[in-house]
Amino acid sequence: MKQLNQNKNVLTKQQYKTLKGQVVAGDVDGANKGLIKILQRGY
């Protein structure tokens, strides 16, 4: 969640909601992987 909140200004609302939902559901590894992929693409 800390990484997600630090990058909140870079993400769209939908991306943030999706990644936050993954973390809440317990899929922290998947959320980290998705965040890294989004940041690498530059979106």
C-alpha cells in the first residue's frame, strides 16, 4: 500500500482502484507486479 500511495499521482483513478482492490483481496504480489508494469510503460 505504501508504494501504491507514493505513486498515486502517476496512476489513473481506475488503475489505482484496481491495484488497491488487489491488495485488499490479498494479492500483494500481483499488485506490485502490475504497478511495476504500469510505471515501466510510463502511463
